[in-house]
Amino acid sequence: MKALKKGTVFLVGIGVLCGMYAGAALVGEAAFAAIAPTIVVAVPMLVVAFSGANVADNWQRALHYRPELDTAKP
């Protein structure tokens, strides 16, 4: 199985939320009114989670950086 990347998961998440938003708009006004506020909150939460995962990933890389393992020599 191919490994998932943070960017791929982020794009799929945004796509699913947009699909839910469009689907609720097509179903009817009651469904749209019920789901729209949740999606409006979920999109920024997904962005914050993605950004937080990048920060944590970069912090771990910096914490365990070993210059002797670099393959490119100046």
C-alpha cells in the first residue's frame, strides 16, 4: 500500500468537505442549513491540523538532525 502524505490527506479532506457542501445544497435547503455551519468550521480546523502536523514534523527533523548523514558534500 502506498504511504499517504500530509498534502494528499489535506487535499482529500478539503475535497470531501466541498463535496458534502455541494451535496447538501443540492438535496435541499433544510439539509444545507444543517450541515453548512459544520463545514464552515471544519475547513479552518483542517487547515490548522495540517499546519500543526507540518510544524511537528519540522521540529522532529530539526531535533534529530545529523549533518554527517547528509549525502550532498560541498
